[in-house]
Amino acid sequence: MQIFSSSERGTFIWFRLVDSFCPMTVTESPDWEANCTLWNNVTFCGPTPSPTLHYLNISKEYPLEYARPMYGFITPVFLVITIVANTLIVVVLSKRHMRTSTNAVLMAMALSDMFTLLFPAPWLFYMYTFGNHYKPLSPVSACFAWTAMNEVLPAMFHTASIWLTLGLALQRYIYVCHAPVARTYCNMPRVLKCIGVIFMAAAFHQAPRLFDRAYRPVTINWEGNPNVVVCKVDMAWWVTHFLTIDVYFFSYYMFRVLFVHLLPCISLVVLNVLLFRALRQAQDKRATLLKENRKSECRKLRDSNCTTLMLIVVVTVFLLVEIPLAVVTILHIISSSVKEILNYTIVNTLILFTNFFIIVSYPINFAIYCGMSRQFRETFRELFLNGNNGPTKTRRGKRLNNRPTGGGAESSHYTLVHNGPNGPRSCTETAL
């Protein structure tokens, strides 16, 4: 993003801010000589460029004292953990008896989180694990791939993950607080359509970022070699002449602030509070049922409460890592459009750590599911420990029906047989 500040020396600030793996890059260059020094002491072979021309220099995008250990050595470990954990989540939740509308959203979230980390992974390995961050990036196709895989695609999938999390909380709120309409508005076909719309909207939001920059090769003098080709980066013609840079980036970041950060986070906080209040009421109701010895209804309510509590924890973890990024993005908009109030040396470091904590949070959902969902644990155990295609037994008896009822709605049940002193009896429980 280019912001031209009014100063007697004509300085300008250019930086980039996106959700995942792309912290702000700040470049202040009042003249060409300063720009040469900033860009690794390279010398441009040709006419003196205007101060709005930029060359991809990965070393200037991250504080290297933090970026190299975090992205070069720790992130690869979390990449492997995330791929394994989220693949297991998808495998378990895709089993026939686990197919509910809630699980469909959880699967989409797992895939979004995995792809958010998977696309930039090759570049993080190349730049930071193998130590190539200081080298000029070329050819032009590599520069475009860097932007697409390290900025645009991760931002797209992360945006989808945010909206899916909001949809998950809203869906659970409808199930818990407005159960009569849940079968109508939260059945499987509607939820799948909603997931598709979310991914298309996220792709549409990020699509302009694939084409808002123009790359062309230029030759520089780098480390004694006078013929090193690098990528010159400039804003695309349609941005500078059709919209103008200020209008384009202000519109982009305002949309992100409102619809990707601010409104989703506020809505999730409100929904979490409402779900927690409903959970407390359900616990009181369960205690009453237990006193009345209505064990079947008590058991169903307990399973529903466990699912609600699990989703509250999932949303809370999400908010813990997303709210700091939302705050920085809002401050960035204020600093860019109203008054420069941020020290971007500090902000770059904050964004780096925020992105890193988002990466760390990706495998946590698997631990939450295993720790808080009996149905998930049993299916996982039967699939990967006992070698069966799906859970055939539970702690209480044998499964009679592996198919969810109600078209995959959250009210899907499975039936168990209990051998008690008075003979076999059955009850139903809510699948996760």
C-alpha cells in the first residue's frame, strides 16, 4: 500500500498488510541514493527510477532475527503437525455416521486452516529454512508465485476460515436457542451451499490482489555481478488510472476491517456469551432431569452440552489469536488515512508474532475435539487404533444405526442398546 505523506523532503511510505504470513513492509526513501542503500546496496543498471518503483527484497519484509527461527525452523514442525491433525479431522468427520451440518463446517474449517499454511510453506522453506531470503527473486513468474502463494491464497483461506467460524457459532446458537427452526435453516444441503458461498466470497475478495501489481525484469549490480535480474514491482495500470491507489487500498482494507475482522469478532464474542448463557441454563435443566431420574433425556442433554462447550472453546481460541490482528489492522487504517500514529518497526514485529500464533493455533482444534468429544474419540480409536471402518461399539452398547437422521441436521442421532437388569432397552444420543 502506498501512502504519500506531506513532508518537505517528499518521503513516502509503502507497506503491505494481509492476514497470513505477510507482515507490513515499510520503506521510506526520500531519494534514489537512500533507496539504493535500503535495498541491500544494489545498483540499478539503467535510468534513475522514480521513487514509486519497488523491487522484491524478502529480507526487508520480516525482522530476520525473529523470522528465521520462527518461519525457518519452528513453522515447519507445526506444518507437519497441522497437516497430520487436520487430515485426521477430515477423515474422522467424513465418516457416514459423523455427517452432520456442524461437522461439515468443522471439516471446511480444518481444510481452510491447512491450506492457509500449506500454500506459503514451500517459500518459507526456501527463504528461511534454507537461508535464501537475501537473494534477489527472479524470474517474474517466481515473483508472481511468491505474491500468490505467500500473500493472496493464504489470505483467501484464512478469510474463509474466519467466516466459517462465524457460521459455526451462529448455527450452534440456532440449534441451542431456536431449535424448532434448526431443521429448516441448518440442514445439510443449506449448510453445504453456505460453505460454498463463503469460499466463493473469500476468493472474490482476494482476486484483485492477484492482479493489482505489475512485474517486469530489470538488471542490477548485486555482489559484484552486474547482470543480476530482479523483479520490478509497480502498481497495475487499472489501479493507478482507473481507481487510484488511495481508493483501491482504502476500499480493500476497510472491507477487511469491517467484514473480516471487526464484525466477525464482535459477532463471535456476542454469540459466545449467548451460548455460554444457554449452556448454563441447560446444565440447570439437566440437574433437574437427573433429580427426576429421567436418565435418557439427561444423557441427550449432556451430549448436547458437551458439543456446545466444545464449540465455545474452539471459538474462544480463534478469538484469542484473531483479535490482536484485528486491532493492528484497524490502527493501520487510522494511521494510513487520518494520522500516522504507528511505529512500523514495532508493528512489523507484532504482526510477525501474531501470524506465528495463528499458525500455532491450527493443530489445537484436533486436541479440543479429542478432549471434549466422546464421539470423535471413539470414531478415531476405531479407525486408527482398532482398524475398523467406523465405530461399531461404544462404552454403553452396540450401534444399531450408523446413518444420521434428519438429512444430516444437528439433531442426528444414533441408537444404542443397553443390557440392563430388566432386559435390553434403547436410547438416542446426539452425534457431534
